[in-house]
Amino acid sequence: MRTVRICQYNANLAENVELELDEDGFGHLVRVLRFKENDPFVVFDGNGHEYEAVICSASKSKATYKCVKEIQRNVESPLYIELGQVISRGDKMEFTIQKACELGISEITPLYSARCGVKLDEKRQSKKVEQWQKIAISACEQSGRNVVPKVNDITNIDDWYTQNPEALSLTLDPRADKKLTELEIRQHLRLLIGPEGGLDAEEIAKAAENRFVGVTLGPRILRTETAALAALCILGSKYGDL
């Protein structure tokens, strides 16, 4: 029988301490799976702590659980990769975040660029980031990760260029001469993926000014969601744990 894993994001997990399930956890375990007292599951907090747990009590409106035994394991990639992804239309952004989490991404920053086809007001931005974070949590529940990548606030691409200058910063460029597999990789990487229409000339120049290295994935032009995942697969296979 498959072990049910849920994330109680940022919960203060500890052995033999009774805690209340959050709304998402309650909905999944009690409403959907019909868990009741003493039913076992696995819980993690998104920060690397994971426990065998059991339901202590369950009613129509809430449930409590207790951590029984800590699980010691590490399934994180040896590479710390921050994905700077220009926001894509429809469900493409959700797909990219979900699959990037499965592939071991460490951090995701949604970006605005000149050719970004999505514009959100402040209220919708906050809701979108919250929605994307839940997608990251769900992907970690499914894939067995116990560290949830943080989805940062939406950032303008010009501001993102200058962050974390100590990292090796990469951008995909079909005209570049260097392949991902030819790099001298550092443990901390930043990967910039442009929108459906690509980065414009000024953005490419600014990336170069901020020491972004242009790399190619081959002679074909990939869609934005394909490019991100292809790059992560190559990096994980060549330098990580795939």
C-alpha cells in the first residue's frame, strides 16, 4: 500500500506533540481519504524535517495528528539552482514549476520582461505566487522531496540580473557557442529562461553586462516550458544526481 505523504508547510514538527492539520491537509486526509484516529501517514514541513505520524482525532471540521518517529533522509540535489522564469501564459507556468520541483530545483523567481505576455495587478500577483507555491508543495508531496522550493515574489528582470553575483548565472541562447555540458559548474547556479517571444536585444545585452553566460541547448528553438526542463535535466544529469 502506498504511503500517504502530506506537507504541513513551515509547521513546528516534533515527536509526540499534537498538532492540528491545516486546511489542505485536512481536506486531503479526512475529507478525501477518510482518515480516522490512528491512521498512519508521513508528514514533512518543507524545510527538510519529515516524520512518521498518526491521526489523533478527526471531526467534520478539523483533525489533529502526532509525529511518531523522525525520518532521516536527504533527496536534495547537490546543485543549488535558482530558476528565473519569465511568466508564461495559461497553465504553462504551473507546468514548469511542477516539473522543475520534481527535477530538484531549489528556488523559483517568476519574472516580468519586455515580451512577457502576462501582466498582473498587485492583488493578483500575490494570489498567483501563493497558487504557484501550493503547486510546488504538491509536487514535493508526489516526488518524495521534503524540502519545498520557495517561489519568490514576481520580480522585474532588470532587478533579478543583479542578485546573487557570486552564483554562476546562465541564460539560454541558440546562437551561443558553448553547451551546458561544457561549463565549469559551481554548486550555486542561476538559470534565466525567457518568455515565448524570447528576450529582446536590450535584455540580452544587460544579461551579458551582469556576467550571464550564454549557453545553447542545440540547433532547435525550444518553447519556454521545454527549455527550462531540458536545461534542468542536462544540469542534473551531468553535474547533479539524475
